[in-house]
Amino acid sequence: MILSQIVTDIQNRSGDSTISEAKITGWVNNATRLIANRADWPFYLKTYDTDTTTANTAEISLQSDFRKMYSLRIGGTTEPDGDEYTFVGYMEKNVAINHLSDAINAYYINPTNSKYGLIPTPTTTGTKIWQKYYRNADTVSAVSATPDLPTRYHDSLSDFGLARYWEEEDELDKTNFFETKFENGIETMYNERLKSVGQLTRMRDVRELGVQDHPQGFNYLQR
């Protein structure tokens, strides 16, 4: 559905035609962002191949829509031809630089400046860098735009908006009903998109992914 259709859907299902497009747009963008951050959805996986190495420069700026790195390769004329780099934690990068740089090719995420760093520091300029990463969800503003989520799951955006509407109306039962529908919609997405390929064993809140002792959390850049 395009945004205007979601606006109409929420107005019709709430029985309140006075809900503004701006308010519903905010709800839709919040819902899309929450869904995008909930798991490593394949439809948010992106390949970026514009960066190149610069001699004597280790760190390169991440893309503005970056959420989490999936893989990084350097060199070659196509992504599979590049040398795959191993991820190391930011706090361990100095150990890698001092002791492992001759043995491995590695990268780290610098959370202090939104950059990624290469180990060892490149000595040549112009070598292709292939990033594959999970991006943040896009926001929508024009009512003719389509929210950044597969259309078959757009009902969840309406459910989230209805939960927020009834929350403002102090209707706790209706709020809980639509919040449950929203969560069930995400679970359906999980079962269809992730569980079948074994990427996650269960749904995880992004806060759990971000903890230091979780392997997926090591590579998560919080924004």
C-alpha cells in the first residue's frame, strides 16, 4: 500500500477521519524503523561497492543508512573475487594491528566516528571495497510513497498506528489488542523470512543483539 492508503485504512478502522496525515506518517515511520531494527531481514541487506582504499588511511566513513555489517571484501572485479576480511571488535583492534596484521585481513567498526577500519592499513590507493550490510529503513513523507517494507506486511503498519491512536484515547484494551497484532505480524515475518533459513533461532529484541557478550552485538553500530 502507498502511504495514503494506510492513512485511509487507519482512519476507517478507528472511525476517526480527523486523524492527520502527518500523525499517521509518523506512526508508519516509527513502525517501519522498529521492524527494521528487530532482526536481520534479508530485504534490508544491501551491497555497496563505491568505496576504494586510500594508501596510509585505515578508516573510511560508513554509509548514512548503515546498521550492521554482514561481510566486507576487498579487491577483485566482482564481489566474490575479493578477499574476505574478518571482523574484530573495536577494543581488540590494537591487538590485531600489533600482533596479527601480517597474518589476517580484518576490519573493525569505530563507534566513536561512524567509520570502519581496515587491518592492515592499506598501502595502495584505488582497490575496490565491497560492503554487504543491513541498512536502516527509509522514511516516507509523500502520501504517494510506498513504505520501506514488503507490501504483504503493510497491515502491521496500520496495526501499529491503531495501537498508538487508541493509546492516545486511553483505550487500554484496544491498545493492547493492536500492539499484539503488530507483534504477531512481526512474528509472521520472522517465520516466513528468517526461521526457514536458520538465521535466528528465535525473535530477539535489538537490545539483546546489542549486548557486548553476544556475537552479533559486536558488529552492531547503535544510532
